[in-house]
Amino acid sequence: MRSSLRWLIPAVLVLVWLGVGGAFGPFAGKLGEVSTNDQAAFLPQSAESTRVLEMQERFREGETQPLIVVWTAEGGQEITQAQTGAATGALASLRGTPGVYGTPTPAFASDDGLALRGLVQLDPGFEGPLDRIGAAVTVDGLRAQLAGPAATKADLSDAFAGIDGLLLVVALATVLVILLAVYRSVLLPFVIILGAVFALGLACAVVYFLADHDIVRVDGQVQGILFILVIGAATDYALLLTARFREELAASGDRFAAGRIALRRSVEPIVASAATVALGLLALLLSNLTNNRALGPVGAIGIACAALSALTFLPASLILLGKAALWPAKTKRDSGRGVWGRVAGLIDRHPRRIWIATALPLLALALLAPQLDAKGVPLDETFVNDAPSVAAQATLSEHFPGGSGQPAVIVAPAWQADQVRRTALDVEGVSDATVVGNGGSPRIVDGRVLVEATLEAAPDSDEAQRAVRDLRSALPDEVLVGGFSAQRYDTTETAERDTLLIVPVVLAIILLILIVLLRSLVAPVLLVVTVALNFLATLGVSALVFTHVLGFTGSDASVPLYGFVFLVALGVDYNIFLMSRVREESLRHGARQGVLRGLVTTGGVITSAGVVLAATFAALVVIPLAFLVQIAFIVAFGVLLDTLVVRSLLVPALVRDLGAKAWWPNHAMGEGEPQVSESASLCSELPRSGTKR
């Protein structure tokens, strides 16, 4: 009976996950049905610009998306009166077109006479494409371009089109190639990939249900990060458990014992790792930015599903397959004579020299972190390819005041309308100000009016944001200033406040988890300091690469926060994998041998996991958005730096140098020689002599 159960339990687990994959797998392609790329939905909830946006809805009798049409003459010629009339007629013909709200404005000429512009309001449910409108506003001899929020939204939709196909294929293919190279086996890489896909299907199904009931919000950005997180985390956890299974199978030859021991030894670090990342992501719920809060629970759900798959489907599959999972690779024990044995020997001989030699360059790079300009990405850099809305905005700014089509929107009491308009005109950086009305009289709603102030500078510029600040300072407190430039300013300010709040919370969460896992105070503090140093060094390198290699003039305000949450939480993962094994070995063999044995036994698997995670995040570059390209670089480079330098050299050297003090106040770790026979260790070939403190 007991023998049957040994086979029955893993078989049932595999069948359950096959059912999960069949039932929920399609949801990975359905998230687009419940996602939104409406950027207005991701503004700071309590910001002044958000309150203005809400008030604008009352004036419009419904939400709209502004679309700006700009015409220029072929060959740079002046536009004729006949062409102006034709453009106005083309705009008027849109009235009654499905998706068009109200009557478009007439076509207005620029001061230089080389361009025309008009405004079309689209219904909020208009999903495009905009080809139909572009065809309707075509005028002989003129080139028509579409700019404004509606055009930007259309380009965003195009950027995220096929995200559930292309991104997933690129990420999975990358992981598969790496796994085949690492394990040199036929079945195992496909088993690991299958577990990751099952985890992703389950996560997407849960997120779909929550989004469909308006419990969480999803956009293309959150969806892409969810895919990468689940695939990367599930693969990392699988690598850790598989390495332990192979180690135990080589020692005993019994698949059931190997599976049981591998699961028992791996469950604590995997759960601690998953809890670190999930709680770090949930800390984003403290953010005042809606898209940050959206990523928190969605990412945490993905991590939980990844850990669940790694701790159930994978060990069950390994038990059922046994040595066949590793074929044609051999299940032999590591003698400690390889690369990691030599690294461990070097650290054993010169621990202090190594941690100083690695810490100093990291500190130097960290000093460059303030050079990363996170005040926002200019509109012309939002997309890494040639987006039509960006080209149209450039044409608009060339012939009209920079803020044309995207004015600062002022909400004021009706009795102050004229005074507010005059005050706005006196503010530096404002080229024009008009009260919004009907037939020459102001339109009053709930005792308020709208004043539109056209700014001289481009709406995404620092000058425009300064004009917004000056407007708010010059106008009475009861008058609110919103619009695109104000939204950009408020988002940047909010992101900076969020970073100051969330960073210490995430560090505190990580520290508490490490204290519980390692039963120590010194080692957890040491690990938190090293991952924070790694993050700052990565920001320093990113500042150089973004400016001098990739040509970005700025970064989104949320990039440092996202980079911190991903890199610090994921960076701690590898230290958890290392130090949990070091602790296990130290309890058996003493502090000195513990860190050396822990490094040798985990070196290869953690390095492989780091390469996999870096490669999966690098797959985000297939989405042509500057934000995701920057996040991809920060996480990919930071993970490799952490894996190859911090976890491989800095942390082991520090722990080796501190000896038993690193585990204070736990006195179970000794400095002496092994307490069990050398044959029980995977590192019996490590040098027994070396510098001892």
C-alpha cells in the first residue's frame, strides 16, 4: 500500500497540473480583454491634475479622448485659403462618425502659415485604429498627421499588440536554450518550461477573474512584467530544487528519497524567496500611482503561482521520471574540484582582500547613481521606434506654440473667470489663455468654468512643468490647474514620494524574512547592505548606458522604484539560496567550512538561475517602450552583477572573514573543523588549510 502511494501522490499532482494547464492556459492570451492602456487611468489619485480631469468630465457631459489633426503642405509651401477650407470641411464631415464625440473644431492656421491644426474629440470606448479618421481628413496637397492623447493611446495599443504571443515565445525560447546548455539533458528543460507555463496559466486566470470584477487593474505594461516574473521565478525555483534532487539522487540512487529530501531542503529557501518578492511587490500598494498599485497584487499572484508549481508539479515529475529526467547527463556528485571549488579556495585564503576588492568598485559605481535623470521620458523617446503620434507632435510643436493641443486646464469659480484668465496670461511661459464657452459666453457647470492656457514650451518639457508650478503659485488656492503637463509634473512628484516611502518598507520586509530564515541578526543586515549596494551600482551603470549608449535623455519617474523592488527582492533570492545552504553546512561543519561548502554546492545552480532571470527580463525589449527597455536593462544587468560578483565573491568573502560572528547571536556555528566525516560532504576536496581568524 505504501509503495503504491509513493507512485500515486506524484502521479495525481502531475495530473492535477495538467488539468490546470488545460483549463487555465488560454487565459494567458485573454488578459488583453480586461486590460486598459488608457494613461489617464494611471495618474496619482490625490493629485491636483487628477481632480481637474474628473471635473472636466462634467463639462464634456462624458469622457472624451482628444485627437489633434495637423496638416503641412508638401514641399514646405504656405497653405492656401482653399486648403484651409478643405481641411475644415474634412473635420466637419466627421460629425456623426461612430466614435467621434460632438463637432470637431475648424482648422486653424499657424502664425507662419505653414501648418493647420484641428481638434477631434473621440468617445472613451474608441479603440481604433485611427486609419478611418486619417483617411477622412485627407486634403489634396497636404500631409495629415494625428497627435494628442488619442493618437498616443493608439500607438500604445500597437506597441502591446501580440504581447501574449511574441513576448512569451521569446522568453520561453531563451529559457529553453539556456536550460539545454546548462543541463545537457533532453527531458528536464521541457519539464521545467512546462511547470513555468502551468504557473503562468494559473496566474493569468486568477488575474483575469480579479480584473474582470474590477478588483485589480491591468495594462500592457503590467501584463508583460507578469509574464516575465512568472517564467523567471518559476525557472529559478525549479533550478534550485532540481540541483538538490540531482545531488541527492547521485548520493542514494533512490528517486523517492531524493525527491523527498530535495523538497524538504528546498521548501524553506523557495518559500522565503517567494515571500520576499511577493511582499516587496505588495509594498507597491502604498504607492499613490495607480499603475504601481496595480503591479503589486498582480506580481505577487504570479510569484505565488510560480512557487506553487515549483514545489508540487516539479518534484512530482522528477520522482516519476527519476534518472530519465537527467538523461543523457550523468548523476554524479560534485567533487569540489571545478570552478566553484577554486573560487571557494581563493576566498578561503584571502577573504578580506577579496571583499575589499569587490566592494570598492561597487561603491564607485554607486556614486554615479544620482546621475540617473528620472524626471520623465520626453514624448519623442516614449517609443523606441518611430511612432506616428510622436512624429505628429514634433510637427505640431514646430509650427504652433509648444503646448498647442495639450493646454494647461484651469478650473475656477465662475465669478473669477476673467481674473483667472488675466492672471494666467501674466505667468511666464503662457502664450494664450481662453475661457471655454458656447457661443461667446462661458460655459458654467456647478458654478465653475474651464480656462485653457496654452504654454509656450512643449508639454513634456521641464519649462512646461515650471509654468504649471508658476500657475499654481499665482492663482488662488480654490483654483485648480491640470492638463498633460500638470499630470506629468504630479506623476513625477508622486513617484519621488513613493520611492522615499516604499524603499525602507521593502528593506524592512526583506530584513525580517532573512532574520527568520537565517536565525541571525548580523548576516541578514550584511545581505541587505550588499543587495542595496548592488542596486545603487546598477543605477550608476544605467545612468551611463542610458545616456551615452542608448541615447535616452531621461527615465520615467517610476523606473528607480521598479528597479529597486525587482532587483533588491530578486537579488536577495540568490543570497537566500546561498546562505540557507551555508547555514545548513555550517551547523554540520562549522562556519569556515560552511561558507565554502555552501558556495561550491550552490555556485553553479545560482549562476544558471541568474542568467535565466536576466535573459527573461531582457526579453522585455521586444515591447518598443522606453520604460520597459530601461527596466529590462536595470534588472538584467543588476541580476548578473549580483550573481557573478556580489553573491559569488563579496558575500562569501565577508561571511568567511567574519566567521562565526556573522551568525550572531546564534552560537551553534563554530569555527572549528567539521563535526561529521568528510565523506558526508560534497566539498571534501576543499583545502583544509588557509587563513583563519
